[in-house]
Amino acid sequence: MAKKKKTVYVCQECGYDAPKWLGRCPGCGAWNTMVEETITPEPAGGGGLRLGLSDAVKPQPIAEVQVEDLPRFATGSGELDRVLGGGVIPGSMVLIVGDPGVGKSSLTLKVCADVARGGRRVLYVTGEESTRQVRMRADRLQAIADTLFVVSETNLETIEAHVANIKPDLLVIDSIQTIFKPDVQSAPGSVSQVRECSVDLLRIAKTNGIAAFVIGHVTKEGNLAGPRVLEHIVDTVLYFEGERNAEYRVLRAVKNRFGSTNELGLFEMREVGLVDVPDASKLFLSDRVGDSGTVIIPTVEGTRPLLVELQALVAPTPYVPPRRTADSVDIKRIQLLLAVLEKRVHLQIGACDVYVKVAGGIRIDEPAADLGICVAMASSFANRLLRPKTIVFGEVGLSGEVRAVGQADIRINEAKRLGFEHVVLPMKNYRQLARETDGIHLYGAETISDALRLAMPKD
């Protein structure tokens, strides 16, 4: 007896389904995103054979579970390996997400060539381009290898047949929104297609021990297009950050079952594609001017210290209300720190336009940047230069106190390596470290007023 089909309306943003069309999705609040889809319900009771205990995997005490190091292989990109946790694990599924033109396809194609040159077989499946277009990009990126296979295909059943024939070690799908299953009655890119194709790709990767890279699109808000369940299916989710015309790209892990989610990879866009930036601190500080309103902040991403230049411009304005603009820094944090400066330090900064920017486009989210932001805005407001070769870091409380931050020694060592001589830091961190370490001077601050006095001495 044929299974009876039914029609539901599914939100293309969040995957919420309803029996009738709705103008606004109750799940995410988006308008005009409900699309009609046909589904075939499963029969009651699952419709399958019940497994006996002899056929199923039996539970066992956790102490008896065998633990062994997961095998990894390098991608050829040190920055990508860092974000992944040391390399690619066979049988894992990695989702790479980013804006159009940010470099997702360029990076993955170059990784495919490097892996293939290492003696492994790679299958690159493109659903958006022809094989000739991929070859043209490969020539530009110098990504040609004998065991790198390319196919333009969108049918998942055909892709699975190619996988069975080639038996690759690495499978790349570009992109998941173009792949479809013939037995799913909806268009490619819909919630049902993305969900079902992702589950099948995960099955293919796990059962054959293949590492799979899946490229995904983003919405205009910068979020992953398709159902949120896609992020739960895969093992690792990597987000590309950076404007299309920007020189640098940042790769962050927002989920990683086999490594840390705090690591960060940096790339530079060149004619030959994305190139690793192993010493980003020196690169970001190469164009430093050292004018008022400029502060060097040591931030830490995972285990990686990174010195970035933060610039602030504070100027009086006759317009009400004054403008508050931030680039690569949370604007709400800027507004909070401005209130602390006006209340606790008595800077009449409320009637001024304030612009804050991080050179290089690196986004700063950690609280350790609070003190540097305050010093930069105060320096621009007073038009006073900082002490030469000085870095500033610390968290700022609402009472104007400077709170301690973690990994202070790593930040100081990175500053010392790049030739800085003075460090303004929280008093608690200062007491835990030596007052002078190999020629670098430390200055402890308990309040913002202390930090401003130490960073911008009158003499």
C-alpha cells in the first residue's frame, strides 16, 4: 500500500513547519519565508524490524571504553590546521560558512590540491560551477594535482556513486544548498533538502572513513542559510569573517567536536588565493603611525596572542545626538565605556562624536580590550600621545576599576618579542608578575584614572 503524502509549510530560515501557510514564521519571526513542501510520513511504530540485544551494540561501563588518539592528516594550511585542532580527522564532517566572495571555494580548492599532493585521493564536487571554471581557478591558485578529481554534479545519489568508485580520502561539496535528493519533493536549498542531504553526507563520511568539507551559504544577516539543525549534524562549523574587498580574512570555529572553539586562523588575500599569515601581529603593526587616539592592544584568541592597533577619534559636534560608530568592536561596549569615562573620570565626552576602529578588520570581543579602548578615546579627546612603545590591556568595571584578565604573561611576551618596552595592566596581574621582566616595564593600574596617568604621563 502506497504511503499517503501530506503537505506542510516550512520556514526556509529556521525550519519551523505548520499545516497551513503563515505570513510570519512563529519560530523565528521572519516574514514570507513559509514554503509548501510535500512529505511522506513514517508508518506508526517506525515500520522497521526490531533489533534484539544480540544484534545491537550493548551498553558498557564508561571506564571500559577504549580510548585512542584520533588519526589526523594535514591540510597544507597551518592556519586551517590550527582552527581544526591539529588537522583533519577521517570520518569527520566540516561545515565552512561565509559571505559570497570571502574565499571559501578558493581555500578549499587549494587545500584539496595540497592533500592530493600528499598522496591522498580527493573528490571536489561543485554544484555552482562547471569543471572548466574550477580548472581555471585551479590554474590561478596553482592547485593542480594528479589525484584531485573534479565533478560538476547536484544529484546526491550520483555523488554517492562517484564516491564509491573513486574512494577518496577527502570529499568537498560546494555547496550544500545546490545538492538534492530525488525522493525529497522540494527544491534544492530548501530546509528539507539541506537537512536530508546533510544526514546522508554524514553517513557517507562515517561509514567510509572519509573527511568531508561542506560549504554553506549565509543569509543577509550573516547567519547560516537553512535549518539550524545543520550545525548540529556536522562535527565542526567554521565561519569566514572579512569584507570582500578587505585584505585579510579570519577563520573562526564556532563548533568543534575534536578541538577548541577559541582558535583563530588568519589569511591574506593575494593573486594566488588565500595565504596563511603566521605572524599576524607584526603584519598588523607594520603601518602604525603612533598619533593620538592610537593604542596597541594584546588580545588572545585561544592559545594565540595577537597585537592589534585600535584607533579612536573623538571630535566635538554641534548635532544632537552625537554619533557613535564602531568597526570590529561591539557598539554597546563602546557606549558603556563612554559612560564610565564621563562618570568616573569626569571627561566631558558626551557631546562629541566617537569613532572606534580596529586596524586590519580583526574583531575584538574579549573584555581585556576595555582598558585599551578607554585609553584610546581619552587620548583622542585630550589630543595627547601615549608613552612610546606601550601596550594596554585590562577589563573595566562600572565603578571605574580595572579588573585582572587571564594569560597576562602570554600577552607581555608577545609585546616583548615585537619590541615594546612598557605595559599598562591591571594591578592584580602586576602583583603576580615581576615589576621588570627582561627590559620591559610593567605599570599596574587600579582605576581608569591610574591607567590614563600611566599611559599618558605629563612629562
